[in-house]
Amino acid sequence: MRSKFKWIFTLLLAFSMQFSFAQEKTVTGVVTDKIGPLPGANVVVKGTTNGVQTDFDGKYSIKAKSGDILEVSFTGYDKKTVTVGAANSYNVVLSEGVLLDEVVVLGFTSQKKENITTAVSVVGASELQKLSSVTSLDNMLQGKASGVQVVAASGRPGQAARVVIRGANSINGASSNPIYVVDGALMTSIEMNSINPADVESMTVLKDAAAAALYGSRAGNGVIIVTTKRAKNGKTQFDFNSSYGYSERVDDNFSVMNASQLLAYEDKLRAAGVNGIAVRTDEEKARLIRNGENWEKQIFRKGEIKSSQISMQSANETTNLYASFSSDSNTGLVNPWNGFERVTGRVKVDHKTKYNFSFGSNINMSYSKDDRPRESFNVLSPIYTAYGSSPLISKFQKNADGSLVLDDNGNPIYNTAGLPNNFSYFDIYENYFINTRQFRTFGNVYGKLDDLFVKGLSFKSDFSAIYGRNVNETFFTPGSSIGTAFGVPTGQKNDGGSDELDMRWVNSIDYVKSFGKHNLAVTLFTDYNTYNSYSYGLESQGFPNSFLQVQSVGSTKTDATTSRLDYMIYGYGGQANYDYDDKYFVSFSGRRDGNSRFGADQRFGFFPAASVGWKISSENFLKDSKIISFLKLYASHGTVGSVSGIGQNYSATSIGFPSYNNINGAAPAGTVNNPNLGWEDVKTTDIGLDFQLFNSRVSGKVEYFLANRTGFYFQDLLATEAGGYSQRINAGEFENKGLELQLNVELIRNNNFSWNVYGNTTFVKSKILDLNGEEEIFSGSTVQRVGGYLGEYFLVRYAGVNPANGEPLYYDIDGNVTNVYDGDDAVALSGKTPNPTYYGGFGTSFTYKGFDLSADFSFQGGNYIRNIAELVLTDPSSINTQNFRTDAVNFWTQPGQTNVLPSPVNADGTTRTYQNTDQFLQKGDFVRFRTLNFGYTFKKNILGDKIPLEKLRVYFQGQNLYTWTNFKGDPEVGFIGLEGAGLSGEAYRWAYPNAKLISFGLQITF
């Protein structure tokens, strides 16, 4: 009887346990990373739509049954699963990694990262935050994404960068920059400077035509999608970040002479036979050395950088609100300029109603001002003044005893004698003012209907606009030496400015449907874009003093101009994405665009694309692999267009307005209409392999790409019989092809310590296939030639120094050595171009409990740079007018010497002038220590429970800390100064120096 009772009791217990396992209960817990709670993490019961997000403290509460599997995920972290058992609470710690379920915004559409079959790179907020917020947003991409080359156009504060995606894309110097899409608004690289980098959640680079095809005629240079931050679910949160630091010049890798060295150089030149150099007594030399000037210290300074940002976010199931304000300033490196200042504000609101309708808006405002020191090759340039002014000439006039000469008001008098053009740089900029101000507001408003008529069908209407107002002022003080030199002794005021309005309206229909193992997503859209700009210029002369700087005060109105630019683009298209069983993927897209700037017969174009993918790791033969976690093969082909470098009515006849016998008229002014002028076409092919190994501890990507660009813009000369006019046409062809590699390795990953290494590199070459029937087209010191690389240098070849007599030797056009320089002996230097053949970045990051440390490096190479600064600062013919580099003394003085500069004296006894040959063409390879970040995050209760701080982090940040290079200067060359001509990266001259930044900061969350 007792045994029977035990059997019955056991049976009842089993039934009760089975019932308890099947019963739904409330499961709670906290989701954290190695630092602290993760608000906004997703907790979902696998196989259901039952899911929640963690609150601000990382806490969650969800209904589940014993035996259910909870999937816990957060963007940028590896997903984890937890099986619900008898316990009611489960805490989860996530580790940073590659999240395949991460949704990537692609502009018109979005897609899971693991399902993308086109060439896309994503840079997240955590990477952007490693750089100072005074850095332009586009410059922050340097070394961060494969296939993307980023070079500072100039080191001037507030200056945009030059961004090139997968190789050079112009033979005529037109803009190479991609278009930027910021929350739906189309922006240029210049307009990107109005964005606070701390507001950015991610930047997605669309690199091939299949990824960018939905942007049609504007995607030829690539597309960068910028997605700004929105609030995460949970209680209201405030974030404050403030930093303070300084900037200084990056190392020049050369030095210029001081007074003692220049006097010794004079003696050596005189001994070598150079005439016209003053003979100085020992007493005079001692006085010059004692009073000698360090112009670098006078011009360059340590800049001050300040940055503060505060943001507020609040979100619940229906409303999402994010607001921010920031203030940034960078005084820059150059005296006496004020540098760059910017304030920004932003409000982003999204709201969902119970009727499947959602709407929202995103409003951004920015105000900035900067002054713009000249970057030219003359006395107006502070950069040339710093390097080229003689140290024998002091800043201020001095008496024989070294005391300052004072004017009637007791102020020191600037020295001018012996300086270039007898001008003092400081005197110039006390009497010559430049000021630029920009106000810009942009944003969007949208409405969206979900499950319209049928489940999975949605409609969205999105309107975005950008308004910009730019004001530029310059003023010459009356009676100033610089005003007199420019022919305006009574003073002159110039005002210029513009109003710009860019509006875009996109309407789209999306349909998502799954049936069995088949999944389909279709998007159809229309895209209307209109741009209008109005600019003006005013000029007056005759001002009574230096402080009344308005046009109405000028006694003579000397100029007034206005101009207007407007155009319209209308496009429509669609995309269809299909996959079977989450293994096999195919995508088709197309867009038809119309552009008012083109010829009447070519205003419309069609831009199709297709891609396929195979998720090999989902196949049965790899499902249980312990090595391969993820493996995807994909390929794409498509066509996009480019409108770089064209203006309004680019295809139309240019009209001049001459007068004859005092009667105004109109006549063609050089260019005649071409009704067939259209887009440049860019056809791309991409093949890639995406992989993750060893439980996603190793991840990477390999991509091969080929881009063929046809129909770029030529100025075609018409026959003399046709009037001698020219006509803009589409002609020519060149290709970019290359390979991209990307690798990320998690060496250590646990709750207390993590260590990652990562890197990417791109190999690319650009080859010219056709030049409208021409074999060669020359432009300054470069040449475009069929069969050659884009922008090859065209120079006379230097053959060294004749060790017997010190004469410079050259190769003539046939390769024979000669001592006669002849510009007609210039040849194309095969393979030597300003364009790098490889570039990329690498780095490492560590975390240990509350500590975090990261170091990033960028590199590029295979390019060549004309070192104009070295040519100028070693040329002995300028001995009485400038300073020199210290290595200028290494010239030939006696027979047998090699590896030296030529003798400073010609055979006829005159002073030698160094020639522009490949003697000064140097490899531009470099590796730059791009960023160093070190921080510590205190525990939440470090200041006690009464102070409601959720996070407190202190940090150090360094940028552009060191450069490894053999180039004699800074190898990160953008343009030849922003005022120079030539190809980007072609020459090192007098551009505003790049800066090394050091800052300390504090982040607080409450």
C-alpha cells in the first residue's frame, strides 16, 4: 500500500512539474556590457513576435514559458541566447562584436547586414567619437572604411576633406566627392560641416552601382548615408560631453635656417662664387644673430580647441524625442587669425499612432564663422611667410642696441625692408580683414502609413530642405601699405554672399511579404529635387577710417553684381529584393532621372543594377561547422551617373553682352549649344566574400571591383569655318579596378577584458582607355594619355650632378644625358601619379573593467608629390630675398662629390636657378598615428546614491600624433593650397598645416 502511494505521488509530481513548465510567467533581468547597463537592448522570445527593449538601467520584463529561448541583442554586440528554466530572473552580459542582424540604412531602403549583396561599408558612432568634434565629419572617415580614401584638403579649421571612393573619378579636376544623404536631405561636403559629429549614429558608404543605383544620376562618385541619433526606449536621459585641448603643427620632417645658419650659408655661397651677397663684419653678424627672428614662432602658435555638447533623449512605445546642442571652436595654428567657431542645435521627433500611422520631423540649425588666411605663394600667405622670410629681418624695427624703434604713439614699428615685396605680414593683417559667416538649417518631415489595404504594404511621404546663407567680407584699411599696393590707398570694402535653398520630396511605396521560404521586399518611389541659389557682390572705395566698414560709408561705389543658379532633377524608380530560405538572394533596381542642366535630347537617363548572393553558411554542409560561423558570396553589376563639375545650362550656348557704337547687344561668347550633352556613365562590377570564423571571433571581407567611366566632359574645339567656337561634349573612357580587404580579430573577449585588432586596405589603379580620339592631353605638370594611368606627371628627368664640375644633368627626350635643361625634353613618367595605389587603416582596442584604450592608424602609398616647397627653399638664386631649408647647404663644392645639390654657380658665373624636374618628385607613402584614446568609466554609484549620475567617464584624446614617411614635408596633401591649381595631391607648397590635437574630456550621463 505504501509503495502504491509513493508511485501515485511521483506521478502527480511529474504532472505538476510539466504543468509548471508550460505555464507562462514573468521573466526579468538586466542586460549589460563590460562597462554597465545597455538601455535599448532587444529581448525577444525566439520564434515569436513577443519582444521588449531594456529601459535606461538595462532592465527588462517579458512574458515567457519555461523552455522558451530568449534572444538578447544590441547594435554592435554579439547576440546571446538564454533558455528559460525554473528561475524567474536572468542577467545577460553582451560582448562587442559583429552583429549580423544589425539593420543597415541604405537610403531608400534598409536591410539586415547579413543579407546585403552589394558593396557597403558602415562606420558607427563609436568610431567617430574617437576623433575631436572640431574635425569635419567627412575627415573622420580616414582609415575607417575600405575603398574610401580621405585626405584633408587643407589643415585650416573648419575645412572639409577630399573623399574619393574606389579610385580617382575625374580627368579634368572636377569634384571627386560623393553625395551625402543626411536623414533624407542631400548635402555637399561643404554643407557637412554644419553637422555636429556627436549627433551621428552611423555613416554608410555605398560603393558600387548596385548599392547606389537608387540615387541614379548623382551617384557616380559614390553615396554616403548619414543617419543621426534617435532616442532609445527608457526613462529620459541627458548626456553631456565637454573637452578642452590644444593643437600644434604636425612635424614638417624638415627645418629652415636660423640667423646663424643663414649667415653661414651666405658665406658658403660667396665662397662658391655667388655674386651679389653682402659682405658682413663680425660685429654685424653678431648683431643680426642677436636680433634674429624665428618667423615660424611668430606665425605659428598652439591653437586652442574647445567643445561642449549636451543631448536629451526620451522614448516610449509611441513617441521618440532626441534634442541636442553643441558649441565648438578651434583658434587654429596661425597668428593673428581667430579660426573657426560653430554652434549647432537639433530636434528629432517620431510618433506612432494607433491607426498604423506614424510621422516625425528632424530640424537642424547651424551657425559658424571663420576667417580664412591666404594659402597662396606670396606675401599675403602666412605659411610662405613662416618658412620663407629671412631670419635676419626682425618682426619689428630695432636700434643698434637691440631696442625697439617706436612710433609717435609709443608702438613698435613693423620691419619691411628685406622682406618679400617690402611688406610686413603682420602689418598687412592689421589692415586687411577677412570674415566669413554661414547659417544653415536643414531637416525633414515625414508621414507613413503601415499595412495600407493589405498587411505589409506601406506608404511614406518625406519632404526635406536645406537653407543656407553665406556672407563674406573683406576690407582694406585706408592709408595702409597693403591697400596702396593693391591700388586702393583710400580703402576698399567687398561684400559677397548667397542664399541657397535645396528642396527634395520623396514618395515611396513598400511591400514586404513572406510565403513559405520565399521572402519578397519591393520599393517604388518618386524623387523630386529643386535647387535655387542667389548670390551678390558689392564693392566700394574711399573710407574715412578703419572701423566704419560698411558699403554706405564708401565714397565711390565701384562694383555690384548678382547671379542666379537653379535647376531641377526628377526621378522615379524601384527595387525588388528576393531571397529563398534566407540562403539565396537576388536584387534588381532601376531609376530614371531627368535633369534640367543637360541638353534637350539627353535630359533623361536610366540607371539599372542587379546583385545576387549566396549565404553558404546556411547550407547543411556548413551548419555545424566549428570554424565557419558565417560565409556569404555575392556579386553585383550596375550603372549610375555623374554630374560633377557642371553648372546651370552647361549644355547651352554662352552669351556675352558686347556693345557696338554705344548700343548693347548679345552674341555667342565662345561655347555653343550641344543638345546631346548628358551624364557621365559609371558601370561597376563587384564580387565579394563576407566571412566570420571561430564563433565570430574573426571576421572580414574581400571584394574585387571594376568601375568603367565613359562620357566625361570635354571642351571640343570646332572648326575655324564654324566660327572658332567650342562645344561641351561627352567623350572618353577610363577604368578603376582594385581589391579591398577588411579584417577584424577579437583576441580576447570576456566580461572584464577584451582586446581587438582590425584593419582594412584597398589596392586600386586608374587607367585611361580613350580621350576623344586624342593620344595625350596636357595640364601643367601632368598628362592624360591613352594606356597610361590617370594624371601621370610630365616632367624633365633629372640625372643627378656631374661630380667633376657640379653641373646638374638631365635626360633628353631620347634618354641621353645632357647638361642643358630644355622644357621640350619633358616626358610622361609612367606610373607616377598623385593618386595612391593603396590606402587604408588599422588599429587596436582594449578594455579592462572601467578602462578603455584604442589606437588607430591610417596609411596610403604608391603616389608621388611634387615638393615645390623644397624647390623654392633650396634654390640659391633667391639668396637675398628669403630663407632656406637647412639642407640647402648640401651643394657641390669640389670634384668627386655625389648625392649633393648642384653647384650654385653656372658656367658663366651667374647664380644658378633650380629647375622644375623630377628631382623634386618624391614618393608620398606614409603611415600616420591617427588617434589615441584612453578613458576610465567610474562605477555608477561612485558619487553616492544621492547624485543621480548614470555614467561618468574621463578621457584623453590625441589625433595626428606622429607620421612615418620619407617625404620631406607633410605627405597628407590635398590641394596646392586652396588657392592653387592642379590635381589634388599633386604638389606640396603653402597649404595651411595639418594639426596635431591633444584634448582632455569629461562625459556625464544622468
